[in-house]
Amino acid sequence: MGTKNKLNQLLRQWQHGTVYAQPYLSRLGYYHDLIKSYRRSGWLESVGTGAFKLPSDRVDWLGGLYTLQQQLNLPVHAGGRTALELKGFAHYGRPAESKCFLYGDSKTRLPKWFNQFEWGAKIQFKATNLFPPGLEESFTKYVHKELAIKMSAPERAAMEMLYYVPSVQGFDEALLIMESLMSLRPKVVQTLLENCGQVKVKRLFLFMADKLNLPWFKNLDLEKIDIGKGKRAVISNGVLDRKYLITVPREGSV
């Protein structure tokens, strides 16, 4: 195939709104030197080392995340407060895309081009063993510009949000968000709580669900959920909740 025909084929198949990473381009037969010539000729624009977009294309963080998931096969997903916002929860006076929460396993590292590109939102990425691999029922899809993005379902997103209490996510705001989660799936919640690797998250989640008398809470089997032993200081100068053994804001301060 001639160079011009090869370029035309690439441009025809290019998914608008996303980035193409060089490893993926190489798998398609477009190696570094060829892509470099396309960039010099103005057909492609660099977004950082080893990543490109169409010059006239607008790419946001969701388009970048699609590349990480679909082209580079990285175990990274949108989660926490971001996933709740995209599902219509968690709108309490904060711009929906002012901060983007991404999560991956403890070995995941994001490519340099993704970390350095100006996405129009602050990227907050956490590589953590909060949950083991799998648990596919705790994920869902979000369609953005015809791109299917993997993100946390509300059950998982709520627990990921609580991971950041109180350092990044305020307790009182998290409680307000939890109050809106009336229709969580108890079986998924149960599975996540049984597999969650952080005692603080499990205790906070159960405390809030119990306090708010959320309808699905009564369907949980608490005896199967290990919440550890001993007290956990979550809120400075708070009061100890004796059922879940965590410090929480004093009544009237939330």
C-alpha cells in the first residue's frame, strides 16, 4: 500500500475524540518513523511522547482514558466521586470536571503523556489494592462521544470516594452524596465489602448507610464483613462511634 493510501486509511479509521498511542499504531502497522513523518506534515499532532491526535480534534480526559483502557490495556478506570457525578449523583456546587478521580491496581503507572497533557481537569490518580482484580459486576460503561469508557458502578464508586475521606473528600459532603444512593444493589455492596482491603472504608460506608437508614442496608449480612478490631481515628477532634469504632463529626457539625 502506498504511503498516501496508508495515511488515508489511518485517517478514515481514526476515532475522533481520543488519542492514538504509538504502541497501538505500531500494531496497526504505523511505525515510529511513519508517524513522525505524518506529524511533520501536519496530519497528526503530538500530545506528548508517543501519543497523537488529529490537529482539529478536541480531546478531553475521557478520550485519554479510553486510550489507556482500549489501546494500552491498562487496568485504569474512572471511579469515586467522578463516577458518581457522571451517573448524576454528587452535584453539590462543585464543577463536575474540576477534578477527575482515576483508580488502578497497585502496580499501575500512567504514561507520561497522560500525566502531562492539559485535560481541562485535575487528574487525581490512585494506584491501590482497595479491591482485588475482577469483581466485574462493580463496573459499568459510560458512553462519551461514542467511546465506551469503563468506570465504577455506584456501589464501588461510593467506597472509592470514602477512601479519600478526610484528606481530599470532606466527610459532610460524602454523607450528602451517600444519602442520594438509595438504589444500590445489596448483593454487589455485600461482595465489595467482603473483598474491600481497607478497614476505614468499610467502617465509614457501613456507618453512613446505617445512619442514613438507606433501604438496601437491611439486606446486608454484616457478620460476613470483617471490619477489623480497634479504633480508627478518621476525623480529628471528632467523637467515637461505638458501633463502628471510628471518629466522626460531632452531632450538629455535619
